[in-house]
Amino acid sequence: MLIATFSLCLFILPSVTNVFAANTQINDIDTLISRTMQRQNVPGVSVAVLNEGEVTFHSQGYVCLENSIKIKEDTFFYIASLTKAFTALGIQWLDFEKKLSIDDPVSFHIPWINFSYRASDFSVDELTIRHLLNHTSGLGDFTHSATIPFQYRSDALYQSVQAINSTRLRRRPGVGFEYASINYILLGFLIQEVYSKTYEEKSYEEFMLSRILHPLGLYNTKMSRQAALDSGVLVQGYRPSWFRSRPYSVYVNNSHTPTGFMISNAMDLSKWLEFHINPQNAPKPFDILIPKSHVPDTTVPAVEIDTGFYYYGFGWHISQNDDFDRVRHAGFLSNFVSEALFYQEEELGVIVLMNSSSGYAGNLADNIIAITRGEEAGHIAFGFMMKNMDTIFSAISLFSIGVVLGLLVIFVLEVIKNKKNKIIYKNPSIRGRIFIGFIVTSIVLLTLIPAVFPFALNITWATAVMWIPHSAYTLYVFSTLVFLSVGLIILLRILYPRKNKKK
């Protein structure tokens, strides 16, 4: 009896130990998410962790801070630039079906495309579909992507490509890497053009649903905001403003869908990531296509991002540091951020969805991977670019408010002192008039900055408003008031010089 009891304990003990370790790991991840949300001012997070075929979900926060609806694994988020991997898979599907070749010139399928380059021997036929997939086309974000208006119309993709047609490339195709969303907008239009010639579906959205998403079983990945609202709960997006995250909605429509505006949830994306970790389990032909999307483009130098040097594949960054085993992609909108990260050999991956651009999803993903491996999590980052910009702008704005108040007090005291000492007005000298003209001109120029800023960067107003934190506006207002206050004090001293006091 004693031997049987001892044998039973030996059998049960490992299972109990594994359950305890798993629960500890889950608690550690939940604690990490909570601390990250607090540090980065993120209202809500949804995470899927894949470890050797097992999936766990971790969701915290609320759909909207004004209500009590909690975020769950089936809550919809904009997935930002994770969309690019889906668009790339669409191009691969057309290549597999021999509707195009990835090495075709873009002009072969869009005959009216007419990019230029400064080299006299350049031909637009040099630009291939592969260049677009790998961000080596020579197209750039500020030069091209930012000039495209956000709009909803049946020909939005056509209008987007027309907006940058006949422009000059920043570099010759294939020479260097430059991440630019316009590449994938152009790929979305290419999908639409090629596919509509053969099949009934006429739009990029219809193609993605019928040929990519539904065959993969991703029925909760949507192509529009309305489709998500009709199917479930879409989380409210936030952006940093004056040291906290505030509600901010971007109703970006089908002009930018192929590059960053698909909508999904942690549940669907966990299935999608599992196919990337174990592509042999994906339905045909995706079991063949998915591994090809992980092949790095080593024809151009690797680029450095936070965790090392990476090459680009078809919608993925592939790490040079880990023998190409670490594969990831980040997504960033003005009110959402996301991250997909996986290690194929370890069968380990994570999806992170955040509903504020103050969050740093990549940092959270790396820390979750560390905990899942049984390691210590690294530092929790202060936040992503938008949060850091807001912190700087807000802090300088507060300082500027104090300076303005101080200068106004000085101005009032100067006026009182002049009146008390009966200091009289005097026509300014030539030097004084020049200085007054300089001050007035500077104030006028400062006032015009908001009007000319987007045009100076060759972007649309919609783009500027979308990507600049609101605190940038207050920084502009109060820094201008500082200059105006200093100007008023100087003008007062010029027009009412102390030496002209009445006897």
C-alpha cells in the first residue's frame, strides 16, 4: 500500500508542479501587463501568448474609460501595420495562382504608372512588385504616403495611386530599404486591379475576405469599422495629450486599408500567428506561401530597430541576430499600437494589441517572451514615440505658461511704473523702428507657422493633425505668447524710454 501511494505521488507531483508553474507564469504576465499599462498610460490591452501549441489570453482594461465594458480576447482593435503581412499574403496568393509574378514590373499590371528618378537611364520598368513588398521601391513616407488623403469612396485606392503617380522616387529601386506605407497601398491597388480582371469580386476588401481571411478561418478579422461594429465590440482608441491618454477616433477608410487599417482581435490573430509558427498546419496553399513570407531580403543592408538588426520579408521584420528565427512586425496608428512576435524553432509567439498610441507594444511583447521562457522581464519602457513627444511638449507648454504669466506681470509693473514716474512717449529712432519691424514681422511669421507647416513637409493637413500630439498645439500657442510678451516689453521700453522722464 505504501509503495502504491508513493508511486501515485510520483505520478501526480510533476502535473501539480506544472500547473503551479503555469499559474505563476500567468500571474507574472498579468502583473507585467498591469504595470505596463500604468507606466505607459494605456487604457486597454489584449494579449495572446502561444507556447508549443498552447494559447493563453490576457486582457485588461476597458473598451472605453467612460463605461464598464471590459476588454476580452474577442474585442476588436485596429491592428495597424500588421495588416501588411495580410496584404503581402494576398500578393503571394496571386503569384501562386499565376495571375502575376512577384518579379513582374509594376507597370506591367498598371500601365499608366509613371514614376521618375534623377538618373537619365532610369526606366519605370525597373520597379517590381518584389520591391514594393520589401520596401525597396524608392518610395517614401513623407514624400509619398503622407500626401494621400484619407477618404471613403469606391475608387479610393485608384485615387491614392494617382495622387503619387509621376512623382520622383527617393532612390533607385532595389538600392536600399525605406519603410513606407505607400508600398502597401500600391500593392492593395495592384491586388484589386489583377483580381478584378478574372473574378467577380471587384475590391481589395472582397478579395482579402474571400481568398485569404475566410480560407484561413479568420472570420473575426474585418475590413472596415462598420463590419467590426456589426459583429462585436470595437474598442475606443486613445492618444496621449497633456500627460494622459484621451479618446481619439480616426475614421480612416479604404484609401489606407491595405497598409494599416484592418480590424481583428487577439483570438483571431492567435490562429493567424499559429499558422506562421507551424505553417504545415495551415490550409493549402498557405502552407507553402507562409514560409516564403519569412525569407529576408538580404540584397540590401539590415536596418537597426530596438532589439537588433533586421531584414525585411513580405510584411515581416526578420532578425539578423538570431539566424533569422526571430520574426516580428509592429503596428502604429495615432490611437492604436500592436505587435506580432514569434520564434519558430521554439514554437513561441505573442500578439499584443493596445488602444493608445502612448503604448509600446514591442517592449511588452519582449517582456512576455522572457517570462514565458522562465526568465526575468526586462525594463518597462516609458512609452512609445507619441507619448514621449507629448511629455516633452506638455512639459515645455507648462513652463511656457509660467513664463508668459511672469512676463505679463513684468509688463503690468512696467506700465504702472511708467505712469507713476510720468514717463512720456517718444518717437523711436531708426534703430528702434527697425527693431519694431523685426518684432512685428516675427509675430506674423509665427502666426503663419500652422498654415505653412504641412506644406513645408509636403503632407496633407489630415496627416499632420493625425500624427502630431494635441500638446503640440498648446506648445505653439504658449511659445508664441512668450515671444509676444517679450516683444511687448521691448516695445514698451522703446516707446517709453526711462531717460525721457518729465522733470
